Amino acid sequence: MTVRTMRLFEDRIEAGAKPIYLPYGDRAIFVREGAAHFVTPSTHQYLSADLAYAGDDQLTLEVESLAAVLWRFELADGTDLADEAFALRSAPQATSELKLAVDFDLDDRYDWLLRCDTVTFPAGGVAWTHLHQGPGLRITRYGEITIETDGTTRTHGPGDPWAEFGVLPVLAPTTPHEATSFTRCFALPAQLKGVSSLRTVHAEDRAKPNTQSYRVLAEYAMDA
């Protein structure tokens, strides 16, 4: 097993800010508000709200007339660097808040990919007791979701993050008063490229309708 730490930052970048440079590293970035250019040595993407980047290359972030709020997921070896090393470097026109950092065990016998997606429920939707094929972090976009796992129950509103470990069953009801959506970044065995990682635990739940919808925004195979 390799212990890797996933960190979730909320970055706020002023309109017209000078470019921001990020080093090599496994990461996914979800554009929560506004828009930004994502420039690597070989690619250039302009992403607006509700879209995401994923990759491991050196990255330049450029913001034009729209300020941007980014949810940035960084995955690194657990012993590598302190949390502060992953904040935006020399960027006085931006702020970077660490929302959550959690250590995950990744089985060295697999190749792994990093996926960023969104999950959306109608009012009162429920994700029945389930597992995933890998661990990751989530953060609520809107609405309210309750996570029941490992003997704990916690409710998360907009901007609230939480972790799921994949191997621990989770029951997740949402508020009946409005729709709910969250953004997720997680590590999965590479065989799951483009494939759902969800496994429903109880036989009686497998015949129930799956109320939630998924949108994979970005994924890539990480180097071993």
C-alpha cells in the first residue's frame, strides 16, 4: 500500500490577475464560478463554470475579465510536503483556503486513475447503501446531503467537504426541499476508465430506481 494525501483547496482568483503557476502533480480542478485558461506545455483549455481539468503536468492558470473560484484537488505522497506547499505560490491577487486533507491507502498492485465528476439528485433523492472502487473527497455545490457511514451521520450543505474511503458502505439521503449536487474527485483502479465505480450493497436496494445522475468531467491515468 502507498499512503497518498488528497487535499481540497478553494482558490479565489481576481479578474485580470497575473498568471499563476502550479508545479507537476496529480490534480483535478473544478471551476466553481467564473472561468479560467488551463495551460500546460502541450495543451490549452478554456474552462467555464461547472467544468474541470485533470492531469499531472506543470500548469498555468490565467483569468481574464471574470474572477474565478476553483475547487482544486491535489493528490501527493503522504510524506512529501506540508499543506502550505500546495497553496498558490506568489499570487497576491488570489487566496487559497485548505478545505480538507485526508490520507488514503492506494493498493500498489493496481494502476490508478484520477476522476473528477459531479453527482446530482432531485429533491429527496437517495444513494442507497453503496461502495466505490476507490477513495476520494466530495464537496457540496448546492442543496444538502447526509452521509451515514462507519457509525457516523453528518449533513453537508453548500461548500461543505467530506471524505469517502470506498471500502466503507455509505447511505446518502438528500433534502426533500430542493435538488442537491456535489463535486467529487477520487482515485480509481485504471480499469474503471469511463465506467461507474458504484456497487449497491443490499440486494433489496438493487431493484430500486437510481435517482442520481452523474457527469464525468475529467479523468486521466496516473503514472505508477
